[in-house]
Amino acid sequence: MLVDPVALQAAAFGAYAVGLLVLLLAIVTVYQMVEIVDAYEKKALTVFGEYRKLLEPGINFIPPFVSRTYAFDMRTQTLDVPRQEAITRDNSPVTADAVVYIKVMDARKAFLEVDDYKRAVSNLAQTTLRAVLGDMELDDTLNKRQEINARIRKELDEPTDEWGVRVESVEVREVNPSQDVQQAMEQQTSAERRRRAMILEAQGERRSAVEEAEGEKQSNIIRAQGEKQSQILEAQGDAISTVLRAKSAESMGERAIIEKGMETLEQIGQGESTTFVLPQELTSLLGRYGRQLSNSDVQEQAGLDSLEFDEETRELIGLDDIEEILGQIDEAAEMNVEELEQEAQAIKEGSDPGMKSADEVVAEADAADKSDIKDPDEVVAEADEEDAESASGSDDADEEQRETEKEL
């Protein structure tokens, strides 16, 4: 039996084609049976259009050729909400856009309950954003971003839970009023700033004027106090000079009596009579003659009681306080001019912590004057009385001298 070579070749080619087809079918079948799921996603499996299960990450085997899978990203996803126009409650147009962060919590619900969960959440966020802005005043939409975010998220939570999607966060990026409103707000802000600047400038000028007036007031008080102290010291000096002149006049009268007595004794000694009658009052005069003959200073002797100041006179003329007064004058004269200028500047600026008020300074000065310083009229009156007494004593001494001369 003869075999046709052509037929053999045709049969071999057919067998080779069938084998190749079977191999190709086997590869396709395996490819259809194996489903690889990434670690960050899950896939919904349907067989003949019927939902079967969720495929977990890794290698999964599914019925070939009759199965379909739908992938769901289980990570947090970002949805941009397009810019929306809204009218606020006070009829002001605004535009706003936002960002919504969502996460698929149940892929089965996201597959079965909603057609496209991303588009559904985006559309819902747009309508919610317009509703929230329309329920608020213009100032609130510009200032209360956190409140807007919280209200939008609260409005999205309930419907998205049914879709197996959780809204993690909502952030409003921009809220812009209309151009006219922006210009009005800029003018209002500019006017408010000018008003504040004018108020601050007026307050500064007022404060400066008050500080300047206060410094001038304190300066005048200190200047007046210094003039007053100068007048007081001058009056005390005049009183001391008056009393000293009175005492000097009394001392000169005493010296005149002594000199007159010496002349009388000299005349008595030149007479021829050997009997002399001397009054008893001349005993003190003899003691004075002895001191005169011994060339002693009359004003330095203890016998001249008229030159000793009693307690009342010393208190009157302030002899006990002369050294203290002179020390204060010297100390005031030695004061540093620069320190005085600094103190005056501090007083003018009102920054001297030890500065007393004008009323306190005047009250203390008046109290010190009333307690420590006598009236100049009283001083002069007392000095006149002492002058009168001194003059009266001189007249008595002259009369006594004349009577003595007559008796001699």
C-alpha cells in the first residue's frame, strides 16, 4: 500500500496546529483563572454577572472566561471639588472650592450600592458646599473655615456610609467674594486703619501734652520751693544780723560806762579831799575797772552777761542751726550741674520714682514753715524789744554815772 507524502504532510501539519491550539488555549485558560490582587486594593468578583466575593491581596483562582473583577483602592483618596458659586444669607455672591479625603471601608457596598463612588462623593460635596455657604453670613464664610469644614463633613457622613465610603476630612481651600464686595472690603479696611492711625496719633499728642504740662508743673513747684527756701534763709540772716547789732550796741554802751567811770576815778584821784563816799552800786563798776586796767577783752569775759544769749534768743535767731544751715548751703553749692539737669529732665518726663505730687510738696513745706520757722515780723518785733531794753539799760547806767559824779 502506497502512502501519499502530501497527505502525510497535511496530517502532520494538522496535528501540529491542533497541539499548538490546545497549548494556546491552556495558556489563556490559566491566565483567566489566575487573578493577582495588589496589597493596597481589593477586587469584587462576578461570575456570569453574579457577585461572588471580594478577592484579597495575593494570587486568587477564579473561573476562567466567565468571571469579571472590579478593583477598589483601599487607600485614602483625594477628590477635588470644583469651584462653586453660592449666595450667602445676606445676599452676597461668593465662590469656593474644597478638597475631600475619602477611604473605601467596604468594597462590596462600594460595588453594589453606588455606580461610581468617586463621582457620587464629588457631586454630593459640591451641593453640600453650596448649601452650607448659602446658610451663613458673608463674614462667617470668610472667618469660620473650621465650622464650614465640620458642617460639610457631617452632611457627607450619612450617605457615604451607605456606600461603604468614609469621609475622613474636608478642607475648604478658598472662599472669595465678588469683585465689588472685595473692593468695598478693601475700602473699609483702609478706612479702619486710617481711623486707628488718627486715634493713635491723637492719643500720642495728648499724652505728650500731658507729660509736658506735668513736667512744667513740677519744675515750677521746685523753682518756687527753692525761691521760698532762699527767702526763708535770707530772712533768718536778717534776723540774726539785727540781733547781733543790738547785742553789739549793748556791748558798746557797757564799754562807754567803763570808760566814763575810769575818767571819774581819775578826777577823784586828782582832788585834795581824803574822804570819798562811793555808792554800793559801784562795786560791780570796780570789777569792770580792774578788767579794763588788765587790758582784757570785755566781750570775752564771763562778767558781761549781756553778751550771753539765752535759750529763747538762740532759738529765735537759730544759732544752734547755723552750722547745719551753712552745711546745707555748701552742699547745695557743690551739687553736680549735670545731675541737676538729669533730675530736671526726669521730673519733666514724669519718670522720677521719688517725685511727690505738687499738693504733697506744698503741704510738707507749709508744715515745716509753721513748725520750724518764725514769722519775720515776730523776729523783728522781738529784736526791737531787746533794743529797747538795751537802750533803757544804757540810760539807767548813764543816770547812775551822773549820780555818782554828783556825790563825788
